[in-house]
Amino acid sequence: MALSPLTIANWYLTGGNTSVEPPVALGEVTLHLNKDCTSPTGPVSAKIKSVFALDVNGAPVGSPLFWPNSELVPNDSVYIMNVYAADGQPIGGPVPITVGPSSSGTGFGESFGSSFGS
């Protein structure tokens, strides 16, 4: 199994109504596992946070990849997600999420949506 990409196009401050709520412009998202796990290629530490930036439209910069939870041992792991505004203030999380395999087309989007309240 392969790593799964982040499939959400944009993050918004509340409700997800893009005609009303502003995007989380120039913010960032952090993800880490709730426990140490083993992936098909070796250990993945819960202490290591993946941090990725959001552009002016609230979209991830680059293509962050994560192991689907179904590929990790133990199989009851979750990722803990936090979202931060451009000034570093927390605006969402911690939220436990699961990552689906990219072949299923679910990825993150089906797991938690894309909107966060402030």
C-alpha cells in the first residue's frame, strides 16, 4: 500500500460556506499520530508532527502524504490534527482523524471535512 495524499482543497474558518467564510489564509496544519506505530517501511513516531502551510486560499502547499491508518500497527491509531491561523493562533483541533487509502478515493476528506470554527 502507498502513502495517501491530503485530498482537501481548502480550509475555511467556519461552516465551509466559501461564499461567506474566509479561508484559513497562510495558516498551517499539524498532524501527528496518537501513538507510536509501525508502517510497511518502518517505525512512525507519535512525537513527530507533520506541519504544512496553507496558501492564501487555505489550500495545502505541496502534496503532503500520510500512511493510511489501516496500514499501521497497531491498527487502532488515529492522527491528531490542529489548524492554526497565519498569526499562529489555534483555530481548530485537536481533532482525531483517520486516513483512508488513496486507492479508495477517500483520503482525509471523507474523514473530517474541511471547515473549522474559530
